[in-house]
Amino acid sequence: MVEKDEDSEDKEAFAAYFEYNKVLRTWFVAFGVGGPALILVNGDVATALHQEQSLRLVAILFLAGAASQVIGSLINKISNWYIYKGTIDSSILQTRRHRFAEWLIEQFWIDIGIDLVTIVTFGLAVWKMIVIFGPAG
């Protein structure tokens, strides 16, 4: 039996996580752009949503989902910049900003929370559209 070293397993696990993360982000971008684009491009959709007094709600839900992803990306970008900066400038390692950045990148619940906000807001927007445009709508 061939044993894998822990470093190899860690890299494989992270690679799998990273790939699923990219796929999820791609879906979020597709929904975040596609939903509002459908409303803007298709006058019938916009008119029907307006007549049902749901246009503003659906637009806000799509924008809230997209905004939550932008905020999450900004948090991750800034945090990871401080981590990177610490690798090239050791004087930053003892600063509060660097320690806070280290703490932030270890908080998986923040990413999950942001993703849940996105899923719920996009889901509600899609549900509202299904109710309006479905066969019984």
C-alpha cells in the first residue's frame, strides 16, 4: 500500500476546494449578471414584473446577491494582500492589520454566510419570477 504524505493530501484537498469555489463563483456571476440582463433586455419581462409590482423587489434581490459577493471578494482581496505583504516585509507581521487579516482568512463562516445571502437573494428573485411567469401566474 502506498501512503500519501500529508502535504500532498493538503494540496489535493485545497485544489478540490479551490475548483468548487471557482464553479460556485461562476454560477453566482451568471445569475448576478443574467437576472438583471434578462429584465433589461426583455421588455415583456420588465413589463410583467412592473405590472405585478415586483420589478423593484426582483432587481433589489439580484443586486443584493451580487453586492454580497463583491463585498466578500473585497474582504478576501484585502486580507490576502496583507498576508502577502507580510511575506515580503516582515515589519508588517506584528501589526494589528496583519493579525486581523490572518484572523479573517481563517473565518470560513464569513464566506459561507456571504454565499448563503447570495443563494437566498437569488433564490427569492428566481422564485418570484417563476410565480409570475409560471403556468399558473
